[in-house]
Amino acid sequence: MTLPVAESFGNAWAPAGPAMLFCPADRPERYQKAADRADVVILDLEDAVAPENRVAAREALIAHPLDPDRTVVRINPAGTGDYRRDLAALSDTNYRVVMQAKAETVESITETALQTIALIETPTGVVRVDDIAAGVNCIGLMWGAEDLVAGLGGESSRFGPDEPRSGTYRDVARYARSAVRLAAAASGKFAVDSVHIDFRDIDGLRDEVTDAVALGYAATACIHPSQVDIIRAGYSPSDEELQWARRVIDGAAEFGGGVFSIDGQMIDGPVFRQAEAVLSRAAASEASSTETSPAPTT
């Protein structure tokens, strides 16, 4: 197949739902299980695959196709031999969306000639995130904490058990998370929140999903099937939120878009947009629940 050119992306891809599950590309027996479980599968040619297994991973990528509308392929960093070989393999598939690991320049995003999610996970990537987000074929951003902290010469992205704010991100990681969200919004792109590495930490994941939703993240990536339902539940509005949002929308129609109040709360333009976001999340949650079905987590 011929790769699409960057300038042709008039109708950019967006996540089909909030739960994006990583799957090692060298484990094709897991492909369909991941697709049945999550809203989007991220077939990983980078960190999840040992260098000696990447040839087999690319062969599996070609031989075992998934729905390209619900699949992203994480490719290796620009400038590496694996990066070039990843793109060559993709030319033999119908996949049209990639996630570029350790994205650091807008040129490297453009080079893919595919719709690209820039994974911001290095110091250079963080300080250049505004330029990267503005790239013509950059359709979204994601951030990563572990490689970022390693690039700083650090030891851990999170506070330890004997430190204040135990288990939560250190300030430099929180800065990167905020920078990615702001850059994505400024360029009109979606943002994906980082994985919660400790898949047994249900409360920690739930807290991070709650915060991601509050900040307008479109999705959260995950590494284990057991995390999918927690993510979906976090992005799905409660009955109370839906009732409030509908009252805001109805009130805006009644008052002709001017300022009004509901239960003592002033409703203006920004609050109206928040209500629209709640209804959008509800629609996305309903769509993802009909497109995917539960599967065993083991």
C-alpha cells in the first residue's frame, strides 16, 4: 500500500474510547484478546519487545491484522534503524496511526507520513512539546514518566512510601503531564494520559483517571486488561453529572445563550462547554460499550 501523505489528514483519527491497551507486537496470540477488551490497542514495537525479537514482531504485525480504526502502532524513536524498519513494515499493512516513541522534533513526526501520536517522554521532547504538537500530521500527544526521569538521571517518577504524597508523581512528571495537556489543547489535538505502571494499585489508577478527566484528557493508556474497566468507569459520567449537564444545555436554549443560573450556580460560556464535554464523554462511553465486549483478564 501507499502511505498517506501528511497533508491529506483532513479527517484525523481519534480514540474510539478512553481505554488504550498496550500489547507487545511479538505476541500475536494476544492481539485479538486485547482488541476484544479495550477501546484501542497499541501494538508495541518498542519497549515491550526485546531488540532480538523485533523482526518477528514486524512479521506478526503484517500477518495478524486488527481493525485499523481501533489500532495504533508504537514505533521506535526517530533516527534509529528500528524506526526505519518499523515504517517499512507498516507499508505492508492497513494501519494508518502510529505512536512515535521519544518524540523530540516536529520533523521526525512529519517523516512518518502517517497520522502520528507524539509520545513525549524525554527532557528534549517536553521543552519542545508546543512545536511538536503543531506538526501537520501530529494528531495527538501522550506523555511518559519513566523514560523522562531516566533522561534526567533520576531514580523514580513517584514519591516513595516514606515520603509525603506517597505513590503520586513527583513535580517534574506533573509538569510534563501539564505541558502535554496544554500543548495539545493549544493545537487542537487530543491528549492521552500515561500508564499507571502498578496495575494492582486500583485506587491510584482511579485517582489519576479522575484527574485526567477533570483536565480534559481524551483517554488513558494502560498495560494490563484489568485496568480497562477502571478507566472506562472513570471517563463515564455519573447520573448526577449527566443530569446537571442536560439542565445546563436546556437552560442555555431557554435563555438564548446568555448568562443564567442553576441551583445558585452561574452558567456562562465556559460552564456550558464543560456541560458539553460531559455529554460527549457519555456518548463516547456508550459507543465504546457497544463496540467492545468483556474478556477474561488472565
